[in-house]
Amino acid sequence: MTDVTSSKSTRRPHHWRHDLIELAALFTAVVVADTIAKTIAKGPDGPSLLVFSAIALAATAAFHTWWARRRSHASPAPPAGDTGGHPTAAGPAGTGEQHEAGGETGPVVPVETTLWRMRTTVADTPGSLAALCTVLARLGVDILTLQTHPLADGTVDEFLLRAPADLSAHALTRETAAAGGRDTWTERADAHDLVDTPTRVLGLATRTALDAAELPLALRQLLGRCTLHSVPAVSLTGRPTGEHAPVEGVLEETVMRLRDPNGGTLVVERAYLPFTPTEFARARALVELDARLGPRVPRSRDVLTLPEGNEITVRRADQRDLSAARAMHDRCSARTLGLRYHGPVGDADRYLDHLLSPRFGRTLAVQTASGRLVALGHLLWDGDETEVALMVEDDWQRRGIGSELLGRLVAMAEEAGCASVYAVTQSSNTGMVAAMRALNLPLDYQIEEGTLVITARLASAPRPADRPRETAPEQPREGARRAER
């Protein structure tokens, strides 16, 4: 919101001298034309006089045009007490350019600026926001966007600011408090935050509508730095977890609980900043959209030809592929299952329902021309980190399928804003080690209790607000790795 001060418009004075001069010029032209016409009618030098008449008329018209333009370009006299300039604390785009008296501007000196996101609570009284905006203007801060979140005892105002680079977060918070703001929070912003909120929310809704796996990422980008936990109603061992959020959800300051369309509860935590009712309503709307649309994955399918000539199809997979994935497990050897799950192979099937869920990441499947599922690749959200995991059926190994899946998973991780991906394997799994090395990315190797962890640092730096941080309960070896650290 911006306070707008309206002033009475000043009436331009009527200059009667200008009208008198124009009228005199018109009469002069008429007299000259009449005199020339009579002379032509009575004298022998008619053609010469006609030329002179044309020159006189052209000169009169040129004078009239010049005089009219001079009047139109003249500036009206400013009213008493007006300096001719607009009172602004910062010039265009927050450059700090000052306006001089009389409407003239001095030389524009570029000023280095910084983008900030700031949230503060002000009293719900007339003039409270105006006082805060006045202080920001005095500091040379340009308000780019403003959102208001009404509360019972005040209003939370969320700003996107362009401030002078030498203005620190501490000084910004101190001046905001002096203007009546409380519980102020500031964070550095970047160009991505310049997108207005309705456009950003519509974009997140569109992505969620096209892909069920986008819901965790959409909530993450909507709410900023937060942690998501997807708690199923029933654990892997078949025991009820007791997590049943009501349909309308629950908001508890820094924690919100939403009913997961797949069953169970989505728990969103943001310890550094309480959620507002407006944010809670937006998050609930995204979850309701996901529930109404049901299971869905992008329909894109890529058909590839292996070196020996066989065609395979790479596509997205979800829980609807559970039966085909279990059938692939039955065809895999104990060694292949052991390299993938790092534990008793008899428990492998019960992990699949979670691994195929879009709540915990994204899954790619490889199927043959006959429709048989022969490989799975998982991109799993693991707190602040992201794991990649592969499993290829024995008869289809050593054909480049694993490398193809790994490259695609890493590209998806970069798109999601992840800083790195890691793979948990054994040193004897030369195929996985070779596939990680083929990424041509910086790799870190670490041995944890006989297990090899290979971490690849991705080329693009992530935005903190974009990185997914969803964790899955009771996952196999990859979940146990986080608990061991």
C-alpha cells in the first residue's frame, strides 16, 4: 500500500497578448492579399505580384506556426511554494538520484544496490504503514513489491526492497523497529524474487497440476526455507503411525499439518519464521489441487536404441508401476538386490511403495519394446541432500542403461536447485562407480562402515529457497545413512 497525497491542480493563466498578436497577423495577411489582388486586376505586372503574394502568405504561415509551437512548449508558472520537483527520497529504481529545485535534475550517479526481502509486523492502525514507508524512503530504499498478511493483533507486511549496498540488515531492522515494526526478519533476495506473487503462485499451481512430484517442490518455493516431512498413515511394517491431519489442516505458528492426498500427513516446519494465515491458505490450496487431480506423471516418453539394436523407453514412474517393479525384483539376483538396498534382500519389495511415491522424489523407469520393466532410477530428497539410486535387471546390465538414467536424474536434480547428489554403493559395484565418474563432475569419496558414498557437486549453484528438503520415514539404507552421520 502506498499513501497518495492529492493536490489541487493549478489553472493556467490566460495570456491575452498572444491572442491579440495572432489576430493582428491574420488581419495583416488579409489586407496584403486584398491589396495584391486589386493591383493585379488593374496593373500589367500580374505574374510578379502573384509570386510576391505567395511569398507573403508563406511567411505569414511560417510565423504563425513558430508562434504556436513557442506557446505549446512554454512551461506553466509553478504555484506559490512549489519548487517544481516531486518530493522523493530515492530516484528511479532506487538509484538515490536527488531532484533539484525547479524540476531540473543533476547528473545521474549510479549507486550500487542490494535486493532484500523483509517481513515485519505493524499495528493495524491508520498511518502505521505510512510511517514505515517514510523511514524506508529516508534511507534511500525503493519498495518493489508489498504483500500484507492480516493478523488478529496487527498486520504482517512483506516487502521486496532495493536498498543501497552499504545499508546493512542490522541497520534496516533497527530503523524499521524505530518506525513501529516488530518481529522483523530480513533475507537477501535475488532476481527470481522480482516475479510478482500472483504470477509465481499460478506458475507453481500449473507445475503441480502437470506432475504430482512437483507438490513438495512447489510448497518449498511457496513458503521459502522450510522442511517437509511426509508421514504415511501406515509404516513400512504395517503399524499405524497415528498421523491423521483434519481436512482443513492445522496451523501452529512455525508448523503446519496438511492432509496428504496419498494418505497420512504433510508436516511443514519453518523454525525461523512463523507461518501466516495467508501462507497457510495458499499451501492448503496447492494440496487440495493435488488431491483433486489424483495420481499423474508427465506423459513424455523417450525411445532409445541400445548399441546392440534393442529399443528401450525411458519414462517417469509412480506407484501405479508397483506390480511391474515387484516383478522386476523377482527376476533380479540376490547380488543385484544387495548392491541396491544394502540389506536383507527379502525386505526389498516393501520399500518400493515409498520409493515410487512422488512425495519422496522422482523415479524413472526403463521398459523394453514388449513393455517389461527392466530398470529403475530414483532421485530421493534426503533432508538438505539429494540421493540418486539405480537398479538394472541382471540381463540388461553393461549396456549403458545405468549411465543414461543417472545423467537424466542429475539433470532433474539441477532443475530442482540441488547443490549436489550422492550415491551409496559398495566399492565392488564398479558399474555405479564408473557411471558417477562419467558425469564429469567434481566427486568426493567417503567410506562409511564399509559402504562407499560418492558425492557429485553440481555445476549450478542452488537457490536456498528452491532446494527440496523432504524426508521419508523408515527408508532403506539411504535413510539409515543420514541417521549414522
